[in-house]
Amino acid sequence: MHEMALCESILGILEKHAQAQGFSRVKTVWLEIGAFAGVEVEAMRFCFKAVTRHSLAENAELKIIQTPGQAWCLDCACRVEIQQRYDVCPRCGGCQLQVTGGEEMRVRELEVE
């Protein structure tokens, strides 16, 4: 389950920013996860609770913002939203799509004390 390792990395980011910015407690974490990031959302929630025990983010609320897949269609030269890799273009039916978004995962925002 790589979600555990991802949550450990998120906690590291929180601790680094807490030290740099002088906050002592994280109340809410907004985490943006792309459709193609390969992250199981419920596993992420479970692991986040386990990893943040006895830390500055203990009992912090994890709000997950799921972002859709994005692609550039080489046939119609449009940016389109796709549900899965290797979809056809929803505008022209073309098969030459280059994925441009939906693979990312990032801490978007924090609420701290």
C-alpha cells in the first residue's frame, strides 16, 4: 500500500512548513489528487489518520479534492477532459491524446494554528 508512504511524505512536508512558518498544529489539509495519480482515496484517508497520530497533524481533517484527467488532442487541437487513459477525444473522436493533467498529487492548502 503506497498510500502509507505518501502520507509519511505529506507529514514531512507539514513538519517542514511548521518549522519554517512557526505553526504548531494543523487543523485541515486540502489534498489535490489527480484521476491518474494511482491513489486509492479511502486508503489515503485511513493511512493519513494512522501516520498523523502523535504529530502536529493529529486529528487534522483531510479534505481530498479529486481532479479529472486532462489531455491535449493532437487531431482537433483542444484541451479535453478524459475519464481514463487511452480514451478517444470526446470532441472529435480522435485517438491521439497526450495526457496533460490528472497525474499530480499536491498539498493545496492548510489550516493551521
